[in-house]
Amino acid sequence: MKSLEGYATEKLAELARRDLRRSSHVTERCGGMWVMRNGRRLLSFSSNDYLQLSIHPTVCAAAAAAIQRYGTGGGGSYLMTGNHPLYTELEERLAAIKGTEAACVFGSGYLANAGITGALCGRDDLVLVDELAHASMWSGARLSGAATHVYRHNDVDDLARLLREHRAAHARALVLTEGVFSMDGDLAPLPALAKLAAGFDAWLLSDDAHGLGVVGGGRGSAFAHDAAVQVPLQMGTLSKAVGSYGGYVCASRAVIELIKNRARSFVYSTSLPPATVAAAIAALDLIVRDAELVARPIALARRFAARLALPEPAGAIVPLVVGDARSAVAAQQRLEEEGFLVVAIRPPTVPAGTARLRVTFSSGHDEGDVDVLADAMRRVAAA
């Protein structure tokens, strides 16, 4: 026990010396985009609840009704007793939005990515990962045991080089990318990636955690281009714009049935609570019906970027790269003093030397909120 305690203390001290130690802060919503944190009332620009559906009356009512009818827990894994009636409805809604035959809902987005790759690939196979892909995609690649190679961020030519060098030696190949990158906010070049992957008989998996409900008219990144892109594996989460919890993958019926039989993070996890599933169904209905709601976060992000002469964002995320971790944390603290919550993002979440302020926009913000934040950003930069 002494060695364990000593190891933990030493590692925490090392993280602190590098300005990389993280700690949690109780953050309480107190109306709209306002939160209470460390005794301060702050206007938050760090929520992934892009459409504020987690507090929408219709969504909350659906969750409450599900508790009254089905109780609070899933009661077992999906394949045993956890497939309560709402699950089928949610999977059908997701498949319809994504234009696929079927869907599989996981306990979280991380569990989805951790399980999908291993369900489809093994030691004889090849996995190619965008260098900025989410940690959960890396977990899935490593757990699969497949030969894994990294291609430069959004670099189709680099991916083509790797496919030429390695594809022939492997039975199957999987290409992993995010549709909207969570820390940079840029779109993956899905049309080019899909065409290239198909030419090498490689399967494209796109993580649309930050696309669903935000880009492509709310349908996600595969629909955010000149024409819908045929992405055979469309993965995502229900915890961002949908305002609930869970992960999913949409694909052909046969592929979904295979994943439900082989993805260990699905087979061996308790199913989602009925209230969570009901909330997601209600939220998806709002996303499909309310085009104005869906369009608002991007419009606000672009207003902010224009005021600071930044490149036009593709979605609701605008990164302001600071550089070193200490400066990013200091900038966050100065913004808190101004009345804003904009959380600093540090390695290993982002590459070394690219610590940043990650600004996210929501339908709960208004134009005045955006303008005063932009003014505050200028003051922080000047300081």
C-alpha cells in the first residue's frame, strides 16, 4: 500500500509541475447558459449541449414518463433483459436520420468506439487512424489487436500512401476519423475519404459525436457536403446535441447484427435506463423538426469568429490555440474573472504545444453573449 500511495503522489506531483494535473469543479446550471462554479456565476461557453435539449421541457417530460412506466434502470444487458421497448424505437430513429438500415445503441460513445473496431477487426487486419481522432477511437484500435498506423490529420494523400503500403498484407482494413473534430472543430473530408477507402476495400468509420444535431441540417457530417456521403459505419453519441447519454453506430442490418453479437463493450454492459432512451427519442424528434434550432449554434460560432477575424468554423466549436498549458490555464482564469467559463484544453487531449481555449456555442446563447465574449477575448489576449 505504501508503494501504491507513493506512486500516485509522485505522478500527481509530476502532472502538477507540467501544468497538466486535472481536478473537477462542481458546476451547477442556474438558468440558460449560466452556471455556478467556485462561487462565481459564469456565462458558459464550454458545454457540448449544443441545442440545450437536456433541459428542454418536452425532453424532460419524456424522461419522467419513462421512469413512471419502466422504472429507473435497464435491468440487465441488452441481450438478456435490458432491451426494453424504447430501445427499438431509438434505434429506428437513429437509422432513419443517418439513412441506414439499422443501428446499435451502446452505453456511451466511448464504449461504442472501444467495441466497434474489435468486433470487425483482429490481429490479421489493418486499422488506419487520423492523428487527431478521439481517444476512444485509439482505444478501439488497440483493443482490436490489429496493425495500426496513423495518417496526418485530414490528409487524404497520406492515407492513400499508407493504404498502398499496407493494405495488401491484411485481410480487412478499417479507416477511423471524426466527422467533426472535437478539439479543432473542422470537418473531415468525408467524400474523398469514402472514395479512397472504397477503392482499397477498406471500411470507413466516422465518429459524429459533434456533428449530429449541428451540421448537415442536423443529420451529421455525412450530410454536410455537396451530396450525402456513403459512410458504411456512422458512429456517434447521444450526450452532445441530443442532450441525453449513450453512444450508437448506424450501418447495414447485417453489420449491426454482427456488432451486437461481437462488440464486448455492448454485450457485457447493462443497457441504458429507460428515461435516458426516452429523452434521446424526444430530442431526435426536435432535431428533425426544428431547422432553426439546429442552425443557431453554427450561426453564433461564425459571428464570434468573424468578430475576431478567425477562419469560418464548420460547426459549433471554435478553438483558440494558446500554446503551452500554463498560458491556457491562465487565460481560462482571466476569463472567469471577466464572468465567462471557457475551459482550457491541455495535452494529452491535444498535441503538445497546442493547448487551447475551446469555445462552444449553443442555441441558448444570444448575439449579445457572443459579442461580449469576443470583447473579453481581446482583452485577455492583450494581457
